[in-house]
Amino acid sequence: MPVNLRGRHFLKLLDYTPAEIRYLLDLSREFKHKKLSGEPHRYLAGKNIVLLFEKTSTRTRCSFEVAGMDLGCGVTYLDPGSSQMGKKESIADTARVLGRMYDGIEYRGFAQDTVQALADYAGVPVWNGLTDQFHPTQMLADLLTIEEKLGHLKGVNFTYMGDARNNMGNSLMIACAKMGLNFTACAPKALFPEQWLIDEAKKIAAENGCTVRLTEDVQEGTTNADVIYTDIWVSMGEPDSVWEDRIKLLKPYQVNAKLMANAKPTAIFMHCLPSFHDTKTTVGADIAKKFGITEMEVTDEVFESGQSRVFEEAENRMHAIKAVIYATLSDEPLE
Ligand code: CP
Ligand code: NVA
């Protein structure tokens, strides 16, 4: 049956079948080709979308803005301080107002329940631009990047290093299980994903001929890896007071040259960004002063190496988000 995503929300990959994810990846590639070859694609002229951000962003905001504008949409951005949402107006009321003005709503914030509530009340597609629990548009960009670089998804050995129970660890585990990649979370036990999600991922992986593994052992977790992926050690919304503990817990899981050498020689390094790989940020400099470390989840050497695909990955956010907007808002399949 042909895939039709018109009118659907995009809240987490758990809601999507492998065939639907495949459709979005293929569509992302088509839009990338159109963008790079300069072929106009203003297929959604006349539509309007709104972007609600309760946390900061560079990639997600810019991707939604550029993707929306390339498709011909009007785009409104609401930053954390400039709407009534949450403070003077409930999520349900905000959703019912915005749903009458806009054709689609993007939300970045804290609870997954908030993006779910927007979806329940808006009457138009709602897209998750990151919550504490999931980051689904990042998943499409990451899968697209892996497929571009390694030529396939099925059977790829994917290792996630670090805070495995944050939005990225959770989402990557599900994304890999859905699309046939062998997922390893290499992390301290205290930072493993929640048990219900691990159980769910294992069930999905079994249906798709791949595996989900969790290990505290860096050697075991990285041997034979095709992809080494990491994320920052303290995520948006977490208090500064967790830094000290997190550094202690995660220092052994830092992606460095020795760790990369344990993966396949053809392995690529990925990161959703932003990344603390030097002290050229205020947070990076502050942490260096307080705790004496100048690189965190990844060393500058690996970040800047030929194995690193992080900027292609960042670019793919825009192509993938364009596919999501188009697939959920368009009346027509792409010619
Ligand atoms: N990867 C990602 O979502 O980046 P931003 O926080 O800059 O949007
Ligand atoms: N885990 C990170 C991801 C940023 C894209 C955070 O939530 O801050």
C-alpha cells in the first residue's frame, strides 16, 4: 500500500512503521537533490506554519524556517518568552488557537506530554522539534546521513556513547530497532534508558532482524562498530548542579582517538550537536575552569577528523524536516 502521511503528527518514531520511515528518508533525499540542484519546490505556497520554542536552538529552528520557506510556507517563530503558552494560557487553549490560524505546528520543549497535548487539541499536524524524551526529526537526519555514508542501514553496527537515557539515547535506540541497525548503548548503568523503552526496542528489533544491546564496557561496546555516536553530557533543562557527577560518570565514555581505533577502520563519528569538544564556548570555558577538562563527550581530534560527519548530519536536518512538513501537509504525492 502506498504510504500517505497527510494530516499525521510527528511526535516520536515509535508511532511510525519502518515503511513510513523509509518513505520519509526517500523524500528527504529527493528534497536534498532539488535543493542542491536549485530546482524550486514551493509546493506548499499559501500554507502557514508556526514554530514554538521553549528551549534554545540553532539547527532545528533554522531547519524548520528554511524548509518551510523553501516550500513556500509563511513561517512564524515564537521564542520562549514571547507567547502566552503555559504561563497565561493552557497548552490545550494555545493549540486550539494556533490550529485555527496555522496549517502545522512545531514544538520544542520539555515534557513529551506537552507535545502530545498540542497534537490532541490542535486539529493540524504537530511536529516534535525535541522534548526531554524524544528528538524524532534528528533521527531522520541521522539515518539519512548513515545511509549516505555507509550505503545501507540494515546490519549497521551503531554504538551510542554516553547519556543513553536522554532524548538522543532513547530516540536512537528506537530508530535503529525500526530500521534494522544493531544498536549498542555504551554507558554507565545509571544512564541506561528506562526499562520499558528497552523492552519495547528489543521487541521492535526482533521484528526487524537486528539487536539492542546495553553495556558498561567501552571495549566491548565499540568493537566492530560502523558508527560511533555521542551527545552532550548534560542536556537542556538539567540543572548546572549535575555537571560534577555527570563528568565523573561519563569521562570513561568520552569519544577519543583510542576509542575510534577500536571501531572498524571505516567507522564514522556522529553527534547531533551542539558539542563541547573545546573551550571555545562559555559553557566549555566555565567547565574547564571548574573541573579542569578542556574536552567533554568528544575530543577535538575526533570531532575535526576525517571520520567525523557532524556537519553533513546537521545539514540533513533541513532536508529531513522539509520531508516531514511536506508529507504531513501536502495534498499531492511528490512528482
Ligand atoms: N541537534 C539539534 O537539535 O540542534 P539545536 O539544538 O541547535 O536545534
Ligand atoms: N540531549 C541534548 C540534545 C540537543 C540536540 C539536549 O536535549 O540538550
